[in-house]
Amino acid sequence: MRDSLQHTEQIMFGKKKSTVGLDIGSSSIKVVEIAHDRSGDHLVNFGISEPLSEAIVDGEIMDRQLVHEAIANLMESRQIKNRVVATAVSGRAVIVKKILMDRLSEEDAKEAIQWEAEQHVPYDINDVSLDFQIIDPNVDQKKMQVLLVAAKKEMIQNHADIIREAGLSPSIIDVDSFAIQNAVEANYDLKPEEVVALVNIGAEITNVNIVENQVPHFTKDLSVGSNAFVEGIQRRHNVSQADALNALRGRGDSGIDVAPIIQTACEDLSVQLDRAIAYLRSSGDAEKVDRILLSGGSARVPGLKEFLNTRHQVPVEVVNPLQKLSYDPGIFDGDAPEIVAPVLTVAIGLALR
């Protein structure tokens, strides 16, 4: 989907010299600045905040002061001067659904979408912001497929307010899953007939978006993430959170085998993927998923890619959203860009809008 949920500020006409993507995640805040010129797009700056301890739960901001201070400090420490940012929301307060409705012009659909949304959104329609896109106007002469997006107004307002409190201006508030799709489509030449599951694993939320030829067939945020991995390691091996995190990231010499814990924690995710594929098959949208692309802070967890490959019998790879961006390796301070890149996928997708 290429329209945002909310345009809070207007961007000046013409080609933007640089854009900033701000990913307010459950575990940390990520910011990316991308410069644009005739030669292409260039990553010129990025930053990742220190961990946010329960400041954001299921996409909802619980500690406003901690979050806006973390944003302001990150922008200052990275010396990012552009104060206009694109950001995104996720979690249970965000609903994305493909619906079938009577064939209408886009103008008439704007008026009809609220009534249609009432049939599909489990919240008071007056409490949500709605957006939609006609994705297949030629289903038949009487019906058309529409991608419906609804998000609680309170969540959107909270995100916009937090950003302003940090001294920034929110230009766009999008959805995490669509930002990820934007980053992937900008960096990968996906075949039109290829059905790809984009799986972004965060600390608390995993975004799943199954797309074909740029059309999202199934989009859902799951309440499972790397926190479940860490807690499983702590319980099974009686270690501290820090030691569990190191084991999860393959650091240190703890000798902890995380694979069984990853398999247990990821089974819920795999079941959800199975259900999504069954839904696509029953709806006639797709028979199978051809590939799984992983992103997010836990995309490189040892054994995760192998487990999903064995479980679903399809190729699984970790996204590199820097493939078609130029950058100075020095901005990574000695870290391997391909290791850091998956963490920045949402922010990069936002900055590429």
C-alpha cells in the first residue's frame, strides 16, 4: 500500500534531498537518513538507541518521556539535521485486511469504505483512522478487491505527539509491514509470479506480510518475538537476561544450545504461517509461498533460518535492505553492514518512501 495512514505535514514539491525514517520499536529506536540524487539513493547516517525497558508494549507507548528523550538523543548523537521524519505503527491496534466490495470509482469508494470497514474492524469505527487502496479493480464487473487499513486514532496521535515532543515533524505515519515491503521491493528484483512471505521479527511483535507482484495477500502482526526466545533461554538454563541475549546472538562462550528453544518459540509463528497459506489457498489468491525473507533484530538468530527452511520446505534468507543503496562502510564503525542491515529494514523502507 502506498498511501499513508496519516499525512501530518506536507513535503515540499520536487525531489527530496534527504529523507529520514524513524522506527519506534519495542526494544529500541532506529533512525536512518537517506540522501537522494540523480545517481541513486545513499545511506548517509543511521543510529540505534540503547534498549528501551518496557517503554513500548505491543506497539503502544507506555513511557512517553523515555521514548521522546531517546528519539531526541539519537537524532542529536547522530547529528541528523533533517527534522522531518517518516514513521510507522504496528500491533493489535492496527488492522490490515483485503476485502471484496462493490465495484466503485475511487472517489465513491472513499465514501463507502467507512461502512465496509464497520463489517471488518473489531473497534468502534469512530475510534480508528482508515485508509484503503484498490488493488485489483478488474476482479469482475461487479466487485473489486480493496486493501483496507485501520489503526486506532489514539495510537497514531500518540506517535505523532511523541515525535513532536522530540523536536521533529512527522511527515508520514505508515504501517511496519508496508515499510518492510517497500525496503524489499527497492532492493530485490522479485518475480511477478513469486509469492514471498516477509517476516520481520521484533522484540515483541512479528510482522507477517505475504505478497505477490507488489500486492499484499495477507498481513498480520503476531504477538511473538525475540523476547520469547530470551525468556525461554533464561528458564531452561537459569541464566541472566544479558547471558541469554548473548547466547541468542551467538556471542560469548556460554555453550548454550539455543536451537531447541528457537524451535519451540517459532512453532507458534510456523502455525500462523501455515494458517495464512491455507487461507490464501482457500481464497484462490495463492497455492503456496515460494520464499521467506527474514528481517528485524532477530533475523540472524542461530538456527532460525534453518528451522523455518525445514519446517516449511521453502528457501529462507535474511534480508539485506542495503543491496541497492550506496554507503560509506565507515558509518558502521567496524560492524559488518550485512549484520546490522536487517535491524534497519523498517527505517530504510520509511526513508525510501
